Amino acid sequence: MTVWTCATCAIEHPDTAAPPEICEICADERQYIPAGGQRWTTREELAAAGHRIRVTELEPRLHAVEAVPELGIGQRGLLIRSGHGNILWEPPGYIDDAGLAAVRALGGIAAISASHPHLTGSSIQWSHAFGNAPVYVATADGQWIRRPDPAIRLWEGRAEILPGMRMIQCGGHFAGSSVLHWPAGAAGRGALLTGDTIGIGADRKSVNAMRSYVNNIPLPRKAIQRILDTVSPLEFDRLYGAFRVITADARPIVRRSLLRYMDWLEGIPAE
Ligand SMILES: [Zn+2]
Ligand SMILES: [Zn+2]
């Protein structure tokens, strides 16, 4: 049967005879249903519309895996070649044969994860294409799983999904919102993959964290403090958000930005 994909968020849903009435992800206050109403699409329809998977190198051992033209929320999936197997982070909501071949040529996929439910895309289709590779979902976000599957592994707090590669739960945007620490990234200075757990500003010199980015719902001080406390002990110089990258000095930028955020919450105008 057809795997249904929400046309707005590009998150896959089960292969039922008819699609659900509504996408619960988009009906939530953190996302949106477009003015035209709920719409579903399929892999076949997306292929006919010209979507394809593009795989490009971003730095040694890291490739972007993205749908072009942009699809759904539009995140850039990332494939890390860790030396102990590859991790596909925040897969696009689409998959095609050329994309599969490109990823296979890079060593395939040993694990799949995402910062939070919005950016899970076609995780299960990618998993099935690579020997049912485990798909890591924070237990706290279990209620948002749209396509249940035996490949899903629930975790909480911290999880070493491949040797040396750790998921760390920060909360905030979603209760299970997390980051992936890649110590070997950025030529050994360390990289943090944050998705929407820590968003990157348009200036690429600042970060933020929101309950909803698209509907502008902020987070309370304690949530921002928890994110800062959780990532502060990690060594990293580069930060990959869902849409942008801070190539260097990301650690002090995160600290400065989140302290500024809390200042504004307290009513203390920053410089
Ligand atoms: Zn949706
Ligand atoms: Zn999100």
C-alpha cells in the first residue's frame, strides 16, 4: 500500500488504504496546517513533481542528504561516516533510487536519528532500505511517532548510538529534543548537530531555541538554562542546525546567545 506523506511537514505515515484525516504533527501548536487545508502526497507523486535526493559533501566524512526542490519543513539531512558505521540524521521526507545508491556508495546507514519529531521525514523508509537500521526516538517524544515500526529504539537522557557518537537530550522545543555530538567533526575540534533543538540565526553568529519557531512561541528561562547546561560540557567548534551551519567558534556563540535570551526574558536589555 501507499506510504502517506504529509505535504506540509513531509513526515511519513503508515501505509493504510486511505490517509489519516489530519497530520497530528501539523495540527499541534508548534506547526501549522496551511490555509488550503490538510494535504497528503506519496513517493510516486513527489517523483512525478520532480523531487530527487541530492547527496553532497559538506566536510570530510559528512554529507548532506536533502530533497530538491525543497520539501516539507525543508531540513538538510546529514550523513556522518563515523568509522563505526554511518548515521543518517534528520532524513528528508523522500527517498529515491539515486539517493539510495549515493548513500550506499558512502557505506550505507547503521543508525538513524533526529533532533525531534518535526525532522524525522522518511526515517522508516530509509531504515527499511538499509536493513532495518535502528531509528532512535526519545521516549519523551514517543507520542509523536507517526509511523510505528520495529526499527524504532526508544532512549532517554543519553544514548551512544554508535561508538563515540552520542545523542544528548536537552528538551525545550520538544520534551525529547536532543543533539548529536560528533567529536571527530570539524577536523577534530568537534561538531554538534542540533536540528531545531538549537536553531541558528540568519546572521550565523547567534542561536536561539523556541517552543515554536514558525508560530513564535518562546521557551521559559529554565528550559534555556537546561539547554545551556546540557551542551556546555561538550567539546565542539562547529554547529549544524536544521538549515544553517556555524562553521567555527560555535561554543561561545551558543553560550552568549542563550545568556542573552535569558536576559531578555528577565527584562534586562542586552547591549
Ligand atoms: Zn504534517
Ligand atoms: Zn521543530
